[in-house]
Amino acid sequence: MNIFIRAWRSFLYRTRGVRLKHRVCGLGKKMNKRALLVCVPDHSNIGDMAIAVAEKVFLKSCGISFVSLTSEECDRNLPMLKKAVKSDTLICYHGGGNLGNVYGFEESVRRKLLTEFPQNPSVIFPQTIFFTPDEEGRADMEAASSVYGGHKKLTVALRDKSSYETAKKMFPKANVIFSPDIVMSTDKSTFGVKERNRNGVLLCFRGDCERSMTQSEKDKLASALEERGMGYGYTDMMAESDLVPQREQMRCVSDKMKELSGAGLVITDRLHGMVFSAITETPCIAFGNYNHKVEQSYKMLEHLGYIKFVKDVDEAIALVDEMYGGVGSYDRAPILPLYKELKNTLLEYTRKQ
């Protein structure tokens, strides 16, 4: 992380210390259900923001009151948390694709909290597990297995079958369940997205360590659109600011969904580029990234005729004319039952408070 961003965060969290103390110490006051939602993002990834928003909506739908804290807040205020959090407080961990050795800070904070609160009922919202296939990845997998496997009351939700099978082997003592990406549990009304006129093709590709598409492949796709006389533009899933407070995250997610919903076709290799398209009923051609999360998450959406997963650029080009300007409806009926076990687990843990 940029040293200047870390320094700015350090200043912000020092000045927020008193307010955070009141937030944590007031946890559950006059509430019959208490929970902490920890490790939520404050960085610029809009997909992660959408996960955090959806987690909050999901907890509210379960009737569970909560306080949400970022990874940085948890890390810097752990002694305060240890004093304030009761042994029966439900601790919910932010989901996403950071369980592994690629996103070190998020994983280290989660392990630290699991170690410091071994008796608390704990639920990790739907995650993808990915450890790099090298010595570093194997060593870190063993370390993770020890920490997660040592927790007394842990439920780990996995959003794809590969991660689910990995978790069953890594955490044999934990309650391992399958649950789709939590954003899929929402719909466009959650984010205030309405019907819009659609026009042009929107290209939304990764530029980070998870990318798998080459520049030549992207250029080939753009050339094919030009040959068809289709106007196109570029977007990404990153906010303009490197630091986005929780209070601003719903707006960021809503704005991005509205942008995608104005396209006649979205072509993306981002998981939440695909998911946002599904929710906003926007035709989408999706590529995989460096791991399995896009392809396997697509299995939850393949009943939607306006979302297609492709293996290569030629396959995508062959679908452009067919997909452009198509219509569809976000049918959650096959998806929502898959959250039942997650909901029941949350309710069971809070029922015992």
C-alpha cells in the first residue's frame, strides 16, 4: 500500500479513536441481538464495497443489529475490542476473494482476530480461497489451516465449489458451508437502480495481479467492435479515491451499477462486473481471471440468458451481435435458497446470546 495512504489512514484512525470506543462499547445497547461485522473495506475496490453493503443488508434481513469496523480499525484498536466485546458477541468477517496469501493485510487481520477471540461464535461471509501454487503459498496454507482450524465456533462460507472443497480439507473442525457471493442476494432496488436507455459496449477489465487477459486480446476485441460499428468505452471497478469511508460506499456502488446498466453490452473479466450486470439486467460477456472465482460464480447465474461466460476472445466476438441490446430479468429464485444455511447459522448464533 502506498506509504502516503497509510500515513493518512493512520492520522484518520487516531482522530477517530474516541468515536470508535463509543461505537464498540455501545455494541448491543438496547438491542436483543449483537454482532460485529469486521474487516470491511475502506479501499477503492467497488466490488468489495458491494460485498460490504450486501452483508449489512443481509444481517438486517436476519434482524441482527451490528457495528461494522474496517480491517484498519480492528488492527489499530484490538486492545479496545478485547475489553469491549463479550464472549457471546457474534463476529462476522467480511467476505470476498481475500482468503489466501495474495492479500496479506486483510488475511493477517482476520487471523489475528480469530486468534484473539477463539470462543466467540464467528461467521466468515462467502469467500474464495486461493493460495499461490508455490512454496510460499503452501507454507501459508499450513499456517491458515492452524489458525482457522483452532477456532472453537467457526463457520466458513465459500462462494464456489473449488473453495468449498479446499475448505473442507483445510478446516476439518470448522462448519464449512456453501453460499453464493453475497452480492447476488440483492437486486437493483437495493442500490436504487432504475431502468435506463442502453447504448454502446462497456469494457471493464482488470489491471491488477488477478488479470489473465493480454493486451493483444483486449485489442483484438476492440477491433472486432470497431468493425461492427459498435461504439465502446472503458470503465473499471475502482473508485476515484484510494480511501472510501463506509458512509460513501453505497453511493459508489450505486453509481457504478447505473453506469453499467446504461450499456447495451458489458464485456468484463471482473467478478462483480458480471454480478453487477446480472443484477441490473444488462447483457454481459464474462471472461475468467487468474483463478476460478469468475467461472465458478457464473454457475449461479448461467440460468440468466443475458449473461454468458467465455473461454477466449474468439468465443466472445462470436457472441457480440447476439448479446448486444438483449433483455432479461434478474431471477433470484434459484439463488436465494442457497443462502438458507448461512442465515440459519447467523440466527442460531445470535439466538444463544
